Amino acid sequence: MNGSLLVFQKSIDRGKTWNKRWFVITKEFAMYEFKAHHDIYAIATLPLPGYQVIFPVDNIENVFCLSHQQKLPPTYLQSECTASRDRSNSNNTDPPT
């Protein structure tokens, strides 16, 4: 599965911002983050076992959170529309923990 999402990031110089990124989720339960869909190299990789999807977050439309059982920092993502969020969630298979 792949597609674009907004990811919430904190930076020292820009503060808290939402940045559009391209994500690819593999059948090996890894999520790769790219700056754009045509990029070859991922800027981040997240192994998904142990994470759960939580939404809605603070009643903000189309925002969901990847939260880890071991209290790792959560990852906040926002889909461009409700339909793409629901499509992503319906294709979700829970990774083994």
C-alpha cells in the first residue's frame, strides 16, 4: 500500500508543522517515508509490529496516530480526505506483536 499523507513534525527552526510525504507500507510490516513519490531512498523507516492506529485524534478530521505499546514517541499522520483515511484503515492488517 502507498500514498501521500501529512506527517506532524517538530523542528527547532520552524516549530511544529505538517509536511506532505509519500509512504509505502510493505507486506513485511515496514513503513517507509519519502519526500516525494518518485524518490528512490527513504528518509525514514518505521517497523510496524507493536504499533496500533488510533483515530480520531483530538476530534481533528482525518488525523490518526501510530502509537507503540512500548511507549515510543507517537507518530501523527493526516490523510488528505476522509475517504483516503478510511481506505487506508480498511486495508490495514494488524501486524503480529
